[in-house]
Amino acid sequence: MTAPATPAAPAAPAAPGSPARDLPRIVSAEFKAGATAANQFPPPTVAEVAFAGRSNVGKSSLLNCLLQRKSLMRTSSTPGCTRQVNFLDVHNQDDSALVLVDLPGYGYAKRSKTELRAWGTLIESYLLGRPTLSGVALLVDVRRGLEDEEYQLLELLHGPAKVSRRPLDVVVVATKLDKLPASQRKLALGKLAKDSKLRIIGFSAKDQIGRDELWRRVRQAAGLDPV
Ligand SMILES: Nc1nc2c(ncn2[C@@H]2O[C@H](COP(=O)(O)OP(=O)(O)OP(=O)(O)O)[C@@H](O)[C@H]2O)c(=O)[nH]1
Ligand SMILES: [Mg+2]
């Protein structure tokens, strides 16, 4: 089991006048468990929102940005950094709580066939069998767009679950927006919206773009705020 890179420190309150002012402050975000098999998932408690996507797309970086922690989750320029399903406990100033889940990335060619099979089983058992899962953010590199794996994942997420639960709230997050010239961003986000038929949030962990909008959506997906 991988522990968080550094202990969580309390988040700084939003600066007065910032767009996050009306969002309840995150008071704690802590690593809860890391699972390499379904029997290691912690008992389901509060609503969970998971972050899925290709290896290296920026899932762990996005979580650090979202939770305003520098290195709660390990990130790396080498794909295949996150190898387990990581559960993070989050508590907010309004006394609400949710669990955010960092998933291992797919599409990492250097894995063995046995590893890839185990990955598929692990992800599927989480996404289809977790009763408390209420939302999924599918991360897509804004320069790459949707490929076969993303369409397959969207089909899986929109299909029937193996447990009784409400339909999942799915949002597509276009990552690494900073890598695209500002003049090309609107077009790329529009194409993603057309291809996925879903709402898109443009995001950059590096430049902190889209953080508040995504956090708002995550809270809604977890049922903490009305849509
Ligand atoms: N320029 C830029 N780089 C980013 C951004 N987000 C992540 N990165 C970089 O992309 C690389 C991969 O980031 P991770 O957050 O580890 O990606 P991941 O999706 O968790 O990868 P796996 O754990 O392998 O599935 C790292 O080098 C990050 O610094 C971003 O918004 N902008
Ligand atoms: Mg990762």
C-alpha cells in the first residue's frame, strides 16, 4: 500500500473576493486506503467521486490541485505512477464529507498482459460494484481528445451497474489546458463536448484553471449541493 507522499496540511481559506468564496472550505483531505484488489476496498460510507483516465493524463495532479495540497498524491512524468485504487477522505467546513478516488491509469503499454488483466478487473469491480459511487470524472488530455478507450469507458459508465445505486453523474475534464495556445482552447473544448455529448470542464493543474468549476461539479455529483 502506498502512503501519501506527505502528510496533509490544512488548506488555506479562499482569498476574499475569489470565485471560491461561496464554496465551503475543505478542512481536511487524508489518504484513507490504497487497494490492489476489490477485497481491499474500504467499507463504503459516504458518496464517492472517482477520477479515471489514461496514464499520465493528470489525475493525481488534478486531485492535488482540487484539494489544494501540493503532494497528497504522488505524480510523475513517467506513465503508470498510480498502481492502486486510492481512497481520499475529504471533510468540508459545512460538515459535509465525501470520498475522492484516484484510479490507476489505462493505456500504459509497458505493462504485462497479466497486469493489464488485473487492472481491468480491479477498475471494473470498482466502477460497476461500488454502491457509494455517485460520480465519475473522465479525464482526457485536451490535445488528444477521445479515443477508443474513452468511448469504451463512457459506455461502461452509462451501462448497468452490478449493485443498486443511482445513475452515475459523469463529467469530462479536459486536462493540461495550459499546453494549448489560448486561441485553440475553445475549439478543442467544443469538439470534446460534441464527441462525448457531455459537459466539459477545461482544466490545468499547472495554471489552476477550472479548479472551482470542477469542485462545484464534484460536490453536486456527490449530492452535497443541488444541481
Ligand atoms: N503542463 C501540465 N502538466 C501537467 C498537468 N497535470 C499534470 N501534468 C503533468 O503530467 C504528468 C502526469 O501527471 P500525473 O498527475 O502523475 O498523471 P496520472 O494521470 O495520475 O498518471 P498515472 O498515475 O500514471 O495514471 C506529470 O509530469 C505532471 O506534472 C497540467 O495541468 N499541465
Ligand atoms: Mg496517478
